Amino acid sequence: MGNIKVDLSGMKALNEQISRLGARRNELFTACAKELAARLLRSVIKRTPVGVPPSDISPDVYDEYWSGYTGGTLRRGWTAKSEAEAQSGGKAGLNAGFLNTLAVKKTGNVYTITITNPVKYASYVEYGHRQHVGQFVPALGKRLKRGWVEGQFMLKISEEELQVKAPAILEAKIKRWLIQNAGGM
């Protein structure tokens, strides 16, 4: 047949660039974990319900139990370190300062960020809860009528949505990182 000449100098240069980047891959993987955590938090904060005083209560009940009430403790809890911090008010949103405080734990080849809500009733809102039918609740001025309150699944739904989007998000993040750190590979 014929002689074919192949110039592999470009492949050698690419291999060298990849080798140099390999030492910095922990930086990339940590940035990817934080990107996914930020997107999860953004979604779950939007989806978290905010408490509002009931509209069909008497003025006496409102004055006794609801005067001065501000909702949003559960929503603020996603970015708070304690329930007291969530109750104290402030904004229920993400900022770069909070994202930098998220600890990325590496175990083998797995990078993990733990997202928690320190508000004591967060799990009851997430998964639902039982209640005693017929029990009188003074703050509502009524008796309870249902034995089960459905959960909101704000974290579960947000996680499922992120699972679907994660491959595209990570691909774009890795491409940007490679372009910035390897000169256009």
C-alpha cells in the first residue's frame, strides 16, 4: 500500500497539558461540587414554603398568637448555622460568603457537600407529619380535621431536578475550567 505519515506532536502537547492539569483536579472537582450545591440550594430555597398567619381567625386570636409574626424561618434555615440564626431574620438567599463556608469532603473519588436545615420542624414539612384529629389548636382557633399533613418534598424534588441537569452543568463547568487553565485545549 502506501506510506502514511502522522504528526503526533499535537497529541504530545495535549498529553503534557492534561498531565499538568491533573495536579489541579481537586480544585476543579471542589468547584464542581460547590456549583452543584449552589444550584441545589437556590432551587430548594425557592421551593420552601413561608409561613403566613391564618386569615380566618378572630382579632383576639391574631393579637394573642400572631401579632408581630414574620414567616420565613424555614426558608432562612437553609443558609443558617442554627435555628436561632434562622429565626433572627435576615435574607433567605445565597451569597458568595455562605458558599465559601460550605465544606467539601473528599472520600476516595467522591466529593460531598452536606446541605442541612437546622430548623427543628424542617423534616416534618419535608416529609409530612401526623396530627391528632379533633385536637384544639389555640393559635388557629380551630380543631384539627386531618390525621396526616402531606410533605412538601422541597429538598427531594430539588435533588431530583438537579440529578437530571447535573451532567450538562458539569460538562459546561469543566469546559470553562479547561479553557481558562489550559489555554484552550
